[in-house]
Amino acid sequence: MIANRKEVFVRDKLRESFLNVINNRIERGKSSLIIGQYGSGKTGLPGQVKPKKRVAWVNTVQPVHIIFADILEQLGRKVNPRNLQNKGLYLNMILEQQFVMLIDEANDIRPAFYPYLKRIIDSGSPAVMAGLDDDRRSIEAYLSENCPDILSRFRVLRLKPVDSEDLKKAMPGFETDTIDVLYGAAGGNLRIFSDLCDDAADKAVEMKSEKVTVAIAVLFV
């Protein structure tokens, strides 16, 4: 039986440690910023957080009033997302809530949202943010230069690329040599690696193979 690739989350010591840090900080009402290079697995980490409080995902490409309306809807409050003049009202409604913001693609946050993000965090609703740490697009560098007061509210957790040995433990539906082949072809980028695994696993199902073999993997690299 092929393992469900989309549910794979590598639980190496570093990521387990980060999850413990994030969850402990959430309990204390404090925020965390997960940073890493392309394909380091930073997107998957916020989804593994299991807070006792309610959760609201933030769509970073939306304007502020749409973000507010979306957060409130996730918290069970119906509002009109098209009413631009209700931004202040929406913020007050959000500040009355106790929840955890999960924010992926933090590099795409519009500058106008940051003052509101600070208000929400300071009201006792922490954030778990994931963003890119790259020479050209570093969310940590951006915040340090433009919003140091925001950065000071976050514990920065820097992810390293996932090791192929960790992937072998997390993916029993793949032969160990197959993981090496796919990981090498992806250059360590988990996003590319995941796509290759999906293609190879689909082929294995088509061929009625119990595991994804090297012979199957090389068809896609």
C-alpha cells in the first residue's frame, strides 16, 4: 500500500523541537516566525501546530479588510467582506477574540497589514508565521529593516533542508534507494521532491506495485 504522500511531515529532531517551541509559546500568548529556503518544508510546519485555541489562517495576498472578514468568518462571525468602511469595526471584533493566526507565505504580506498584526498579537492572539529566508527575499531581513517592532514579537526559528534519511523514515511506501534518487533529482527542494513522489506513486498504483521502486522513479527524473 503506497503511503499518502500529501500527509507526510518529516519529524526529525529539529522540527519536533520547533513544534514544541511553537506550541509552548502559543500557550503563553507568544508568536513564532518559521523561516527557511525554498523547499525546506516551512509551509508544512504551521499546519502541524495543534493549539487549544481556535485557529484562523491568514491569506496574505488579500487587502486588509478582506483578511479581517475572512478571519472573522473562520471564527464564526459573519460580516460583509465588501464593506471597506467597516475595517475599524472588524478589527475591534477580532480583538475581542482569542485565537491563533497561522500565516503562510509571510513574504507576501502587504505593509498596510503589519500595524494591525501588531495590535492583534498584543491583544493576546499569537501568530505562527512562515516565510522565505533567501538572499533576495528574506522575511526576517525585511522585518528587521522596516518593522523591527513586529520582529521583536516573534521567536525566529530557522529551518534547514530535510535530510533524505529522515524522509526514508517518513515514507514507508517508497524503497529507500528510491528516496535517494528522487531527493537527488530534486536537489533537496521538498516542493520538487513532493511533485516527483506524486508522479512516481501514481505510476506505482497504476502498475499495482506495493512500493515505489527505483525503476519507477527513474521514469520521472
